[in-house]
Amino acid sequence: MRDLKWLLFVCLAVGLNTVSAQSFVDEEYLQPISIKYPLKGSNEEMELQKILIDRDDNVYALSEEAMYVILDGQLVKDDRYLPLQGMVPKDLTIQSETGNLYYLFDDHYLSNAHAGVPYGDFDSGKFEQIAVSSSGKVLVTGGHEFQLFSEEFATSGREPDAILEVKAHGDDFFIRTEFGISKYEDGRFTPVVSKGGILSWEFGENQLFVSTHEGIFSVSTDNWKETMGAVSRLPVLEVTCMDFSNGKLWAGTEIGAFSTSDFEKFNYFQSGRWLLQDGVIDIAIDSKGNTYALTEGGISEIKYKSMTLGKKAEYFHDKVRKRHLRLGLIGETRLRKRGDLTTAELIDTDNDGLWTCFYLGSEVFKYATTGDPQAKKNALESFESFERLISINQLDGFPSRTFARKGFKVSDHERWRDSPQDGWEWKGHTSSDEFVAYLWVAGILHRHLDLTKEEEERVTIFIDDIMTHIIENDYYFVDVDGEPTLWGRWNPEYLNMYPETVVDRKLGSITLTAGLQLAYELTGKEIYKEEAFRLFEDHGYLDNIKIPYDKIDYTPDVIYQGHNMGMGGWNHSDDEMSFLTYWVLYHYAFNEDLKSIYSDVIDDHFEIEKPERNSLWSLITYGTTGKIDLPSVKWHLREFQMDMIRWNSKNSHRKDLDFLEPNFREQSIKEVLSPAERKTMRYNGNPFDLDGGSNGKRELAGDEYLLPYWMGRYLDVIIPEKN
């Protein structure tokens, strides 16, 4: 049953399902997703050359060996026109403004547009490139030679410099040579951009964008004067292909693609999440604004799909239920073949309980928001797995890290023990990370799930057994070998050996206090309250909790069992453990004075976390102290990527980022990158890590999205759009 004061706070702060200063309506937005069209069964020596999209959004690719088209979701040879079967064009082009496709063959050009009337022939082997103007004039070029065809006449000419590339823009023709770009006027080509080393060029709105080794500049198409000086602050400096549509320039490079509308903000698409390969050969945009990048292995479409945050949550929920639950737990999905979801295997990890608590939490808050009985069923299904973490081993109240059928364990083989239950094994060495999951799970189940008396008793026994084990073992998790685990330690002597500058002293006091408070409310046993205040008064645990976060810093020579605890930078697992614990610490406080102290502690932590723009940390803070970074909640959930495969990602080379000097927080750049541009990771990772990944061999479930979404719905921060 919800706390009445808490309900009153929510109602006063945000209203009942109404938009306020601390909420936003879940309106439709454009979610980028990647659709890949690999070139199957092709010759490995084949080199794809260019990509084009016609007026009907047919997508074509050309190589020296064949012409391809995307049909029924596959990139295949284009054999649709019988007269063209077996013929390989030397070049393809799209007529300017009309979008009609034209073919260039060895001794003629043609089009299937206009009832097949467009046709022209010339000497065999002379021309290699073609462009078609909006009025239907055709320019073919090869080497120094060119020939212009119109309805009235055909004109031939020769340029002093070899023609490297040809384009039509409106009813005008342009060529590129090693010395610049020229426009066809009065029977000859006149220079409009006199600059060598041009890598690519593309027409925008009344301007021509030009890429060189120094960046991108633009000139006006009215007078050919420079309108924008060379911009070198780009994700990748050397741009090898470009396309422009609806005010946005897209650029392909050797390390992915990017887009921009103002050359100040960029969206960067790199790694297997977005592209078959990073080296972009050519790029094109369809009429709907979807972008297609040609790489050596085929075509990758960056598609913009209209979506709400609620629809995204439905996607991730379905994904979790269908392929990410192992024995009720969310472990790790391993892919035998890079990026191939059909080769997925569910395996155990060190922290199956911790990862599962995000999913279980999402179902709890979904039920608390909607009353959906299936959500309650799903939450209790996973809680049954938490209960088995204790029952599967031979120790009283000691929770296993995870469990598996005998002979099928994967991670850390030395930490596994035989279970008394025939055919099973359990993993020991349980840590404080897992302890936090138990507190979170028991706390939200008790408070938000409308449990029956029997279900309430199960939750109470679960947390009572664990806390009894900790107290009876002198505030340690004691494993089957009779020794404390490495990180399951809350003993005063252990915690207080750390100076205040090492976060373990503060964090251990937070998590243990939350556990004692929770156990007291669920069981009513005075020992839990007595022990908490004893630790406050005799061992300074409340003082530890109040240590300011800006005091945490590099602390050399604090060595514990070979681990240098005060060096190595900020540990983001500690952030994860702290914020999950804050919900329990605050809502199960023994009294209002403690709740006020905890509120200050949470706000203090939230302030230093703001640069990470984590929606979950923001919502937990709002659900306790009332503070929130609303723009970041909306931004983070919208930017959260759909593809959760852990592709390798690289951003450290980018020229558009403001890099910071090395620091204890390990914040590498001034502003955090979108989740869509950085490596896929859980919330114990550093969002400012610029490079990394698992080479496409792992996939996360997406519960990292589900929990903040449903917590946002529960807190009336996210308001569903009315139908």
C-alpha cells in the first residue's frame, strides 16, 4: 500500500496525469533505426561504386559486375527489365528534379521513363559518366571528352583537364576536375570553384557544399562567392560523399556517416549498430528523409520511424519476454556469430540479480501505473528467481549470485558450487552489487505491487533471511568456505578503514542502513532498528552517509586485498548502487529527520551526475527529493537506441567534440554523447567512454530503458498523448 504522504507529494508536485512544469506529453517523434541490406553471394573482389534513389524511392547500387536494387527487403541484381538482363551499365544517374533513372552503356544511354523515349548513341567506349538535367538534356563524359544531347542537337567538346565527375543541378551541368568545379555555359565549362583536392561536392539550398582535406565550405549558387568558410570541426574531417535534403546535409566518410543542419550540432552514425561497414562509399536520401549508406558489403538504411516513448517501451518489453529471460533472470545474451541474433545463447553473469532488478522494477511500476495484472505476474515470476538465489544453496540467508543447470555454467568457473538440489549449481562470492538488487526488489514489491498476504510474507522472509545472515555474520556475506566474500562487507572495521575520500565508506553505510530500515518495516523486529542506530552512534554510519560527494577524490595507497581503492577514477557501479538504494533509503527512513538528511544526500549526488543526463537517476531523485532534470529525461529516453547489440564504437577521433583534461570523474568531453552514438552499456558504465564494445558478440535486453520509462509514467513525469 502506498505511503499517503508520498501520494500527497506527487499530487501536489505534478498533478494527476496533467502536464506541469515537471512533466511532458509523450508525443510522436522520429526514432532513427538501422535496416541493413547485405550483398549476398557476391564476388569478394567486387567493388560497389555508387548508390541512387529514383522518384519512387527505388534504391539502386552499381558495381562493375552488376546493377542492384532493393526488392522485398533484399539487395539483389536488378533483372526486372527483360531487354536489360545481363547488361551492366557503365554509369547510372537520376535526372535532376524529376527523379527518373537513366542508364549509360558502352555506346548509348537510355531511360525507361517517358515511355522509353530518351535514347542517344555515340562512339563505343568513349564515355564513362552521365548526368541529366531537369529539362531532359543529357551530358556524357569520359576523360577529357564530353557530349551534350538535347532534343534539337548533340554537341561535342573537349576539356583541357580530365573530367573526374559530372552532376546536373536544375537545368545546369557541372564537372569536377583536379583543379576545381566548372559550370557549362555557352558551349564551354567555366570555373565556379577554383580549388584543388576536392573530395566531394553537393548542392544544397542556393549553395554548393565542397569537401576537401581541410573540411567543408560552401559557395552561393547565385554568384559563386563563399558563404561559409571551411569547417573542420566535424565528426570526421575528410568527407568522401554527400547528399542534401530538407535542410540537412549528410556526409559519408571512412569512419561512418554524419548529418547536420547548422554545422554546430551533428548526428554521427558509426559502427555495426548503424552500418554494415564504417567505410562509406556513397550516400543518398529518399523522399521520406531516410538515408542509405553504401559500403563494401551492401547498403545500410538509417530510417526515421514515427514513434512514442510508449511504443518504444512496448518494443523492449516484447524483446525481453521473447529472448532475454533465463530461468526468470536477465543474464547475458551471447551471439555465436557477430551481430546475428539467430545465434543467441542465454548465459549467466556475475550480476544476474542486479540486471534482473531493472526489468522487475519496470513491471512493478507498470502495474502501479496501469493496474495491468500481467505486469504483476511478470514481476512475481522474476521474484521467484530471486527467492531461489537463497533456497538453491546450503547456507542460511546467503544469496547466490546466480544459478544454472549442472554443467551449463559459463562465467567465472571457480566461483561455482554444487547445489543440494540435484542437477543444479550456484554461484557464490556474492557482492554488494547484488545486495542492492535485493533491497530494491523487496522495497518496490512491498510498496507498489498490492501484494496478497501470502506474497507479502514471501517478500518479508526474503529480506529478513538476508539481513539476518549479515547481522549474524558480523556484517559480512559469508560464503560456503566460511570466509567473507570480497565485496560483501559492511562491517564497521572494514568500512571505516577507508578515508572519507574513498566512496566505499559512504556507499557501504548507505546500503546497509537501507537494508536495516527495510527489514524493520517489513518484519517489525526491533533488532534492525537498534542495530541501525548503534551503527550511527558507535561507528559513524550516519556521518559516513553525509560525506559530500565532492570530497571523493584520488586517494593513493589505499590498498585492499591487492586492489588500489583510491585510484583509477570514478566507479560508475557505485552510482548505480547508490541511486537504486536511495529509493529504499528515503522511503523507508525511520523518521522524518532522517528523511530530510537523506534528501540532502541524494540531491548532492544528483548534482554531480547531471552531466551524464541519465533519466533513471533523475527520476529516482524526483521520486525522493522532488528535483529533476526534465529536458534530460526526455532527451535520454528519445535518444536511447533500439539496437542493443554491443557493437564496437569509436568516437575518440571526432573533431566536433570539446575534450577535457583527464579528471577523477573520467568525463572525457564537455557534453555527453547521445546513447545512439556511444557504445551500448548498462548503467554501471561510464557514459563518457568514447570507444569500446563487445565486437557485436553480446546483446543487452533494454530493461535499462523500461525502468525509467515506467517510473516516469508512475511519477506523472511522462504523460501519455491522448488519442
